[in-house]
Amino acid sequence: MRAARLSPILLVAHGSSYPRAAATTRALARAVAAARPGGCVEASFLDHAGPRPDEVLATFRDAGFTSATVVPLLLTSAYHGRVDIPAVLAKARAEGVDLAVRLTDVLGPVDGRVPAPLLAGLHRRLVETGASFDAVVLAAAGTRDRAALATIELAARTLGHRLGVPCLPAYASASAPTAGEAVYALRARGARSVAVAAYFLAPGRLYDAAVESARTAGAVTAAQPLGAVPDLVRLVLDRVAAPASAPATAA
């Protein structure tokens, strides 16, 4: 008897005009596929790069799949997670893409808990810099969504606890403090070597802005975005394996 095919996974990123951002997302998709032999894993983007999520869902249907799992490549449940992605899935459904689609939680904190693989990935990227530090700034893109900001603050506190050093959140846009302001605040408290942890999945304009701000203020090092680190691969697969956070729908 032939084994049933694994349901495909669709990774949905916000998208960026930076070519390296899309390349990083596609590398993550390849890494997830390598860790899940026999399964189909594709990347898609809400903006800038292609393909769009509804286009990939249509290709899944045309390939004979009857279901799919959609994983938002987002570190907060802000507007893109709550509104944009459900709207894209509704659009696909309205256009006749009759797949049973399950939408997982985002990759960031959910229900007051920071995923262990996310913490491990942030720690790994800091270790890769090879620098010693006595304080950390967790630099994020930024949002005006208070609930999303609270999850970034939670991630900063939890990362600081893991590392055993003070850790402040900072933002490249929309919110305060900037990464540079957070570095100054930590140095005013006595820190001598402040590192930047990147609460980013891929490189881009906002990541560059946060790093430049922090370095101007005296940060000794800045970690790379999470990208396709093994910890993030594990987190994606954990989200796929978790019980459905929302009922399956026909997309």
C-alpha cells in the first residue's frame, strides 16, 4: 500500500524589497523541507517578492493535495498575523481554492510563553558573534500594536534571564526606544559591553537601521537575523505539529 503524502507546508513572510530577505526565507523553507523528508514546503510573501500565498495554495490544489498548513513567519501577532494572512486565505477560498487549510500560531510568544527554540536561536546568533557582553538590546522592527509590543518585551525579559544579563527591547520604527537609546540606557546603568540580539527573521532596511543606531551608541556587536538556524526550523515544525489553534477551513 502506498503511504499517504504529507500535507504541504506554506511559509508566509511579510516580504521585503531586499533580495537577501526573500533568499533567507526560501533558505528556511529548504531547511524545513530537509528536516521533513517526503514533504512539500514552499515560501510565499504578502508583499514585494513573490509568489503570493494564494498562488501557492492553488498550486497545491493543482498537485492533488486536499489540505495544507500555513505557518506565519512573524514574531508577533500584529496586523499582518491577525488580518492580512486570514484575508489572503479568505481570498483564495473565494476564488475556489478548495483546500482544508490550517493556520498555525506565529513564531513569536503565544499565551505568555516564549518558545524555547526562539530563545535558543537568539542565543545562538549572539554566540556566533564571538563577542563578550554584559547587557543585550533585543532589536525588533517595531509596531504600534500594544499587545505585540508586550510580546517583544516578554521576549527581552526572558532572553535576559536566559543569558543572565540585563536585556532591553528596542525598535527600528513606530515605537520607542530606538536601539541606540536602549544601548545608552544600559550603559547608564553600568553596562560596559552591550550586544544587539536581532528579533528579525531576515535582513532588511529596518534591521540595518537598528544595527546602525546601536553601533553609533557604542554597541560592541550585533547578531545576524535568525534566518534558517536549526532552532527556527525546529520551531516551524513544532508549530506544524501543534494542535490546531483554529479550526481547519476550506481555503
